[in-house]
Amino acid sequence: MNVNSLASLDWSLIQSFIAVAEAGSLTGAAKRLGHSQPTLGRHITQIENALGVQLFSRVARGYELTEYGHALLPAARDMQAAAARLSLAAAGQAQSLSGVVRVTASVMFSHHILPPILARLRAFEPDIEVELNASDTTDNLLFHEADIAVRMFRPEQLDTITRHIGDMDLGIYAAKSYIERKGMPITHLDLNHHDWVGYDRSDLIIKGMRALGWHVDRRFFATRCDNQTAYWELVRAGCGIGIALKTIASKTPEVVEILPDTVTDVLPIWLTAPEALRNTPRIRRVYDYLAEELSRVAGA
């Protein structure tokens, strides 16, 4: 098998190969690329026929790379990185204050914080089209999966511009219906005897509570969900006590703050974009506008 034969293949086939290799299934790859599973299945068959080797073993849990597949993957990723650099360089030359800007942020932030900000931006800049990707996964900006990212942690990706916008306060909340049923905690010790809502596989809340001296594990939370919006709905419905951004909870009349003087953590806001796009007018405009508006949110 000649690894250089990859260069003669249609780029869409190589993209599909990388996506299936990284996702381990047609389902995951289809979600990532926005294609259908049958299309990806055809792509894998085409690339295998063109190269004359089997790249994947079909296993119970999905697709597993063969020895040949492992050998090809680094070269395919090199091509992906080169294509990404080319795309960024081309995008960086655009001088018009119009076109598409893709913003990615967490599910919770996308649902509760960004919509009114983006609505005001659209009113000011009607020629800029905004794509909002609400996702708790980390998009690779250098592969042009997004133009701008709003992060709740300090981005460490190279060749990006990054700005710390501010910090948002967190608080402890429960639904009024839960308090009516279980009573209001009066002391910190009372919190240990109440139902809590936590994350399922994510350990973010556990780490945060341990940093504040609350040594809990996954079983401490009677109800668990990793989707941030669903998590907040569980708290709002009365499943138990949860932790939330104060700016979001203050707009939710069904909940009350518990022990408001308790020291809780803060959630930092970071804004980042590829260095190659910093001087593209439409991206610069959206980046600066988000920085200004999010600074107000953090200072509220």
C-alpha cells in the first residue's frame, strides 16, 4: 500500500475516513460532518476500493481501524491540517463586513446568554450571517470548525488570539417546590442531607465542590445529567439542589438561592479565535462585539 496514493483521492473521502476513525462509528462521524450514515458508508467503501486495502474492521461497537488504517491516519491528518491552514489563509483575506461567522459555545451559554447578544448584533450588522454551534465539546478552531469560541476555561490552542472577558458568579439553588417538600437548608451541614442534582460522566461539579472543601463523589448526586440545559431543568423541576450561574438563576422565578453568603466558585469567560482571522473585518467585528457584551454580563 502506498500512503502517497491518498493524494489522488477526493478530499471528501479523506474527511470521511478521518471522521470515522476518530468517532469509531458512522453515527458519530455523520453527526460531526453533517452527512448521512449511508453516505459515509459509501465513502469508506470507495476509499477502500481505491486503495485496495481494508481500512476498518466492522465490530459490534462500530468501526475499528485495521493495521492499514492506522498506517494511513497520520498522513490523512497531515492533509487535513494543510487544508485547514489553506482555508484559514483564504478566509483571512476577506475584507468585506459581510458573510458568515460561526460561533461556538457551551449548550447552557448558547441557550441563556448568547441569543439576545446575537440578536442585537444582527440588528447592527444585518449583512453578517451568524451560525451558533451549541456544544459542550471543544471545536478545533484551526480546522475551521468555528471562527470564534466562547470558553469557560483558558484555551491553550496555539496560533489563536485569546482574551479573558471576566468571571461569572455561581450560586446554589433549588426549586421552590423542592423547598416546600424538603425544607430550606439553614447551615452548610444541612446541605449534606438534601437531594442534589449533578453531572453524570463529567466530574466538573465534583472537582469544583472538592476545591471548596466538599468531599463528594458521583453517588452524592441523586439525579445526574451531563447536558447543562437538561441539568438546569431538573433543578427547576424540583429534583434537588444544584449549582448554576447567578445571572441565569436570577431570571428563573421557580428557584430560590440557598445560603447566598456561601463561597462558591466563579466561571471564567474566555473568547478565542484563530490568529489568521484576527484582521478579517466581519470576524473582528463579531469578536469585539461579543467581548463588549460579555464583559457587561460578567460585570452584572
